Amino acid sequence: MSFFNDDFERDGSRISDYYKNEAQFLIDKICEKQDRKKLHPDLLKIYNPDKEYFIYQMIYEEYLDCFYPYYHDLKDEVANAKHQKESEAKFMKHYKDTYRHIDMKRYSLDEISLFGSIDKSRAVEPKGLKKRLAVIDAYLAHQLVTVRDLMPNTLVNQWAVNNDFIEKSTQVVDDMIRQESKKLEELDVFRLSQREKMRRYYETYNFEVNEEILDAIERNCPELFTRYDE
């Protein structure tokens, strides 16, 4: 179980392999003395990184057939590792682009060594291939669970939330319509009352003005009224 990667640095300087190996040795020594029975199950998995993975043989064979040409030259491990990494990067990129919002650290292939020993039953089959395929299979299984189980539940829940939101929004709009309708009715009542009030005021004012005009004519032109009386 390695606690250091190749890019481990301190204060901007790369730590030498000697000190990393010494530190790793001390860590492993302490871990051996640890009582693992009291550890959390997830932590126990860290202590046993080389456990076997179950992979469907058909998927495994299909994966080998897909990337088999990259393992033809076993002498050039660097070139083979590069081809393997590029191929798996393309393989994973397709699913990253298709299914986003996934923590890819859980499906990292960088910590799994591809080359080590070769299985003689198959001329070109790197040791870490099954482990890499296991990670990819776990990734695809995650997508299957997401599409099959999570998405339907999410859609149902979202549909319920949308219905509740629409129902409440409709209620708010209906309340606003009722309030505005009531205001319009009150405005109509007020308008009618003001019109009646102004009508009476106009009639009174018109009568008074006419009376004042007649009085003024009578005072200034009494002969008009005398002739009229005759």
C-alpha cells in the first residue's frame, strides 16, 4: 500500500526515492502492528489493495479483443503502457462526456500497475489488466444503476415537486386575480358614487349660478322684467 505517488513534493522540491522508500517502510511497519479487527470496513479495503475482482468473462474477452493489438511488443513496456493509457483514456472519455457529475477519483486507473508478470496462458496479457477492467466495469455498473434506478426516482420526485410548485403558483395567481377583481369592483362602486355625488353638485351649482344671473339681470335691467310682466 503506497502512500506516495511519483509527483509527491514538499516546499516545491521533489522528494528523493530514498526518503520516500524509508517513509513507506516505516508506514508499512506500523500498519502491520495495527489491529485490523477494529478498523472500519472501508479502511480495511485500503490494507488489501491486491484483492481479486470478479469480472464477467465475456466482458473481459471483449476488452482484450478491443485492445489486443497494443500488447504485441512485450519488450517495449513503455510504448505498450502509453498505448494502453491512450486507449483507456478514449474509452473513459466517451462515458465521461455522456454521463457527467461523477467523482472520477473513484474510477482512477493511474494507481493500477499495468505491467508486472505475464500470464503464460495468454501470450500478451498484462497483470493489471483485470484490475483496470474491474474499475471500468464498476464505472459502467454505476452508470447502469444511475439510469435504471436513480433517474426514474429523480424524475418522479421532480415531477412531484413540479406539480406541487405549479399547484402553489396557481393558487397564488388565483388569489391575486380575486384580489384584483375585488379592487375593480370597489373601484366601480366608488366611481358610481362619485358620479352621483358630482351630478347632484352640478345640478345645485347650475341652479345657483342661474339664479345669480337672473338676479343680476333684474338689478341691472329691471325694464326687461317690467315689459315681460306687462
